[in-house]
Amino acid sequence: MGIGHLQQPRVPRKDRKPDDALSEQFNHGLNWKVVDDERRPLFAVGPFEADLVSAEDAAFRLVTDAYEALRLDEGNPVPRR
């Protein structure tokens, strides 16, 4: 709608009005990028891109580290590999 903080940072939230041009600048979708001869999916929102393969790896590490911390807190540590 073009009313987000990145689109209208200087306008107070209650005073923001929908703006089709700003909304189009922050369009989102899936794209592809070639990295080391491998096609990798990207999720793009406006000028920002997230490599979905890297995001999956980061999410897995976060879950694993949180689980290990929980087990350690319970006094039953999980050995690191």
C-alpha cells in the first residue's frame, strides 16, 4: 500500500496515506541468482533480497543452537559436532 516506515519514514504513522508509486517500488516476489554455477532462489522486497538457501541454513542453526541451549539449561547438554 506504500504506507510502511521504509516508504514514508518522515511521515507520522497516523498521517500516512496509500501511495501506489511507493507500493510498486517495494513489490515482492521470487527471483533467481546464479552463484558458483548454481541457481539459487531469492525473495525480493523492494531493494532488499534474501537468499533462501542461506536463510534456510541460518534458520536451522538458530533452531539447533536454541535446542542445545535449552538442553544445557536443563542440565542435559547435547554434544557439539
